[in-house]
Amino acid sequence: MKSLVIPTVFLVFVLVTAGCTGAPDLVRAGEEENGSTVTVASGGKVVITLPYDTIAGEQWQTDLSDGLVITDEQTLAGTQEWTVEPLSTGTFTFKASLVGAWDPLTSAEKEFVLTIRAV
């Protein structure tokens, strides 16, 4: 009887901790996270919200590394918001450049870079 208790306890421990990375399933990021790294669980989402001046005709243009996709995008009064998801574990980059809507070919007024680590 004693020999069954230890393997059973070990099996329960393995099943309970399997897939537990300690990383959150949802991470929110804004201007204050510019230049930083966030960690999200594999299959999780990162919601990025950035301000812009609609009256000045500004808009954010995004550039994502391979393996990172935008699953939702919303433009609200004074903010743009993207929900991004990594397609696998690894390290990915979300970049956004704030440009004038009337002359998007000029250099960006502001840049935002977020490194996303999916574990």
C-alpha cells in the first residue's frame, strides 16, 4: 500500500502543475511600457492602448514581428487599441509609429516599441 501513495502523489503534482508558467493570460500595456518587455502565457493576449490626437490627424502605424498577430483593433476617442496574440512561444516585437494622417511619408512623430515574451 505504501508504494502506491508516493507515485500517486507525484502523478497528481505533475498533472496540477503541467502547463503552469506563472505568466498571465492577459497583459495590458500603454505608453509607460514603451521600450519594455512583457511576459504572457502561451495562447495569451496583450492589449496595447496608445493615445493620439484625432484633431491633428495623427494615426499609429503598426509593424509586428513574424509570429505575432493583431486579433482586434479599436479606435476610440483619443486612443487606438490593439489586441495582439503570439502564435507560439518565443520573443516578438510590436512597433507603432505615430504619423500625421495628411503626410504619412514624413518621419514618425513618436515611436512605441514593446517586446512580448510568450512562455
